[in-house]
Amino acid sequence: MHLKSETFLRVPLESARVELKERLRIGGEIEIKLKLMLAESQFEKHEEAYYIWSNYNKSLLGKKIFTDRTISDEYSFSSIEVVSIRGVNEFEKRRNRVIERIRNEMKFLRSVISQLEFYDEQLEPKTGGGHEVSNNKKVFIVHGRDELAKYKVSDFLSKRSLEPLILHELPGRGRTVIEKIEEHSEVGFAIILITPDDVGTLQEEFKTIGVTSLKPRARQNVILELGYFIAKLGRENVAVLLSGEVEKPSDIDGIIYISLSDRGWETDIIKELNSAGYNVRV
């Protein structure tokens, strides 16, 4: 990685360090899953997770952390060093190639972290109070345990020059979860990912039918944060993305529900973002 005098930090140094360390953690998780994977049928899912992770890193470096794309472009070349990959069959070679790319890209990210202190900060002025700001680029993503769905939505926003805010990627500084949400909730729009991470049913149904009455539903923290953003932003500035067969939250009318399995979910989200005052191209 080469230092360039015209490149500055767009965010505070410590924030950049925290975000990049979180990207390393996620990359490490993907690498472990690939190494432990035995069934070839699982490969495409983990390979897609890698590409989403890698593309997000490029956007993070080029659009959020640094003032130009110099570092992002260098990151793109960091995995090209992959030359000879060993494996007893084609599947193992493909898997090992992805693992090697992850390792090279993580090595580059560590190099970036080690040199952050040599870049001056050139912070953008903060927008005024309230979430109705015409140049607002931030979109909060609330999610459960479906990492692939989270990466997919985050990558989709980043590619359109928007700034996805994901709770666990934000600096903690000893605050509670709700305090972190409150600090970073000055956004114009929130996307809530409802994924089948839990199961539940009415007590009466469970007593009568048993385990067959259990239905897939989102985790409780996701529903709590959905309610928070409805109150904070208004129902018209919140969209719910449904993944697979999952129970919709009850007693919440006027919310936009979009199926993540539909091919046109990106177009629907863009439509809602533009309606909320963003300027997003298809």
C-alpha cells in the first residue's frame, strides 16, 4: 500500500479503524466457513458472501473512509496475486482460490489499518438536525442473523453511493445498543430485514397443536428496532424486506413490505428511497 499526499480521511481515524477491524472479523468468518465446508452444494452461497464482502470493502474504502479511490483501487488488485492453487479436484481448487483471495484482501486491510495515522482528516460537515435533509446519504439497516441478506442489501446501497449504517459495525465506546441506535438514527430512511431466525406461536395453539404450530419469525430485537424507526422516521420512511417464508409483524399497518426473493426488490427500494427525498438512480 502506497501513501498518497492528496488522499485524506473522510471520517475520524478511530471510526475508520473500528470499521476496518469489523470488516476483518467478517472476512475471517467467511474464510472459516469455507475451510470447514465439505459439501460442494454450499460453495456458491459462501462464494457469494465473499464477493459481497469484497465489493463492500471497495466501496467503504473509496466512498466512505478516504476522499478518493486510490486505496480502493489498490485493494482491488490485492487478490490478483493468486497464481497456483492446489486441490485434489476442481471444487477444492475453486474453494481454495476464494480462501486465498480473502487472505490477501485481509492482509491489505491490516496494512491500511496500520497506516491510518499517517493520513490527515478532511471531515465533511455534518448536516443539520432532523432527518429530512436533501443530501442525506445514510440508510439504516436493521437485520437478524441472515448475514448474506445483510451483505446483499448493504452492497446494493453502497453501489448507489449511499451509506449503509449497520449497528454492529458502528463504534461502541461502551454504550448500550439503544444508545448506539439513538446516536446514529439521524437518517432519512431505514430498511428492516425480516428473516426467519426464530420460531413462535400463540400459547393456546402450542398447547393444542404442539410444535407444528410454530412459525418462522424475526428476532425480537429486529421487531423492537422496527418500532423505533417507525416512531422516529414515520411509516413512509421505513421499508421491510421479507426473506423466505416468515411471519409479518402483527398490528402494524401502512408499512411497505418487499420480498427479497422477488427480482424487482432493488427497483422497489429505489422507488421508496426517492420518495423519501433521496436521489438514487436505477
